[in-house]
Amino acid sequence: MSIRQVENTLLALLKNGSIGLAVMVEKLANQTLDPPDRSLIATDFDFNRWTVPGQAIRPATRANVMTRPRRWLPGVVTNGRREAVAEVDIGFESFKSEQHAQELQIAITATALAAVLDQAEAFSDETGGTIIRVVNPILYQFGYFESPTSAGFIATVTCDEASATE
């Protein structure tokens, strides 16, 4: 049990080819957008852990989905089990030159992320993770990253977790 295990579970969930972020973005775009706008939505993402300062930054070729641990609050061991609260940031960065396309991409992706996180508990159970539940609310912060063509959001996700002690 650790913040890293929670981050690994969330990253695997986001990448999942059946219930992950790309699948949910495509589903939501098809359900909510007219065909001309639907074609503006990308579902081909790079999934990464946040780059540590000082490491080489990889050039972006498509939208980025990033995870980083924010905070871990472990409790004491009770009945051979340690419970904790883990906070993980999930960032999304899109590169589009047209503002309308950028706004659509960010809105659909943020909504899709919430829907994907609804499945975190079941996914964690199926994959041997330690997530008990995602605690509401998910805190989204929207804005530009480096320029008007680099925008997105950072979502802080709080999870309750528990596992047998190491």
C-alpha cells in the first residue's frame, strides 16, 4: 500500500482499452456533439507520470494525460489493515490552435474523466489495487499551460485506500 500503488491503479484505469479515458471521450463525443464538432475531438493520448524537474521533457505529439502524487495520509494499522487517504493529480493538456476545438476537447475530456473515475473501485478490486472509493468531489482547475494553444485541466482526485500492511 502506498501513494504509488494508488497512482499506478489510476494510470492503468485511464489507459484501459475497454473502460479508460479514450473510450469514454469517444463515447461522450458521439452522444453529445454534432458530427462537425465530433471530428474535432481527439482520443489518441500520451499517458505519462508528471516529469520531475530536471528531467528531459519529451516533445508532445498529441494530448497529454499525466498523473502525479499530491498527498498521502496513512492511518495506523487496525486489525492487520492500514487505511489511508491518497490524493493524486490527473492533468490533461491539449494542443489545438482553434479555441472552439480546444474548449470542446477540454470539456468532453473532463466529463469523461469523472465517468472513468466512477469505475475506480471495481477496477481496483479486479486488478489487485487498494482503492476503496473515489471521494467526491473531484477538484478541477482549468486554464492555459504555456500558451493559448496549450490548455487543459488538473483534477485532484482523493481516494480512500486500504490494504494489509507490508
